[in-house]
Amino acid sequence: MQIGVAYSEPTQQIWMTIEVPDEATVREGIERSGILKQFPHIDLDTQKVGIFGKLVKLDAALRAGDRIEIYRAIICDPQTVPRKDGASSDDE
């Protein structure tokens, strides 16, 4: 069956379609995609993964057409980072 695998970094995004056996798991799909060789810093033991935006475990069964997404950790607290749209509470 065909599935997609997606991963994004600030400077690079990748989305590929691959063939996997019908009984494949999320982990197997990621491993078969070769994405771990392209991005060796991906750590499946600590990074979360999902299918179409919904968090799943690595042993979750895949269905035809699924898109596996590998998520990066948030590296800053969104509440402490200034917004980039120019809005500021100091403008009043």
C-alpha cells in the first residue's frame, strides 16, 4: 500500500510517497522511507509522530493513504516570543 512520510525543519521540508506492506506500522514506514538516513538527528524515542495531525504511537498500524508526520520539539515558549505581526502591548 502507498503512504506518505513528512518532516520539516526551518530550512528544509521533505514529503515522500512510499510503498509498504499492508501490515506495516508507523515505525516501519518511517524506517522504510530512508528519512532517518537523511536526517540522522531524528530520535524516534523522543520525538512525537502523527498521522494527518493526530498523535499516534510508533506501533500503530498504517492504512493506505496515511501520511506519517514526524514532529520536532518546540524550542521556545510561544508565550515569551514576541509576535512577528508588529502587534505589541507597548503600542498603546
